[in-house]
Amino acid sequence: HLIDSKDIDIVAGRKSQAHINAAEDINEAFEQYNFRRVHELLNIEVTRLNKRINDERPYDDKCPNAPEILNEIRNELIWVASIYKLILKSSAPAIEEAFNLNKKASLFKKLTY
């Protein structure tokens, strides 16, 4: 939503080191069939992204590197969504639609088990 409203050019593939580390941990948990750990790590990653938005405030016009932050968050959310789609098949259409429509949406609810 912010990328669209701020008319920011999308840079595919741009991700933070924190996300790269989290993705490695999530992939490892998947490889070990430790789905409880996958859920836990996805919750942590979504919380980290939410905290980053709140702390760095890329929606604020005074944020000097908003395009970079928003591109990283966008790419990281797309990756997170791809994992959620594997484990929450009923949510897959809503996730796809939100990214295709570029509308503000609350997609990632805390997973409980």
C-alpha cells in the first residue's frame, strides 16, 4: 500500500540481513519437519517486520531512506506470505489478492498451536 501511494519503484530481491538469517532458520525448521518451530519463527519474523515499520517509520515524509525500507519489507513479506501459503492454504487467496491489489490489509495474524 505505501509503495503504491508513495509511487516508489519496486526493487525485487532487496532483503535485510535480519530477514536472510530468519529465512535460513525457517527453511531449516521446514527441512526438519519441525512445523511448530516454523510457526514460532514466522510469528517472530512478522513481529520484527511490524516493529521495523513502527520504529523506522517509512510512511513518514521525514524518513530519509523510505524507498529502501519499503522495498525490503515488501520483499520480505512476499517471502513470508509464500511460507504462510504452504501451511495456511485457506489464506492463500487473500494473501495473493492483497499483494496484487496493493491495498492496505492485515494478513498475518499470530499463529497459535
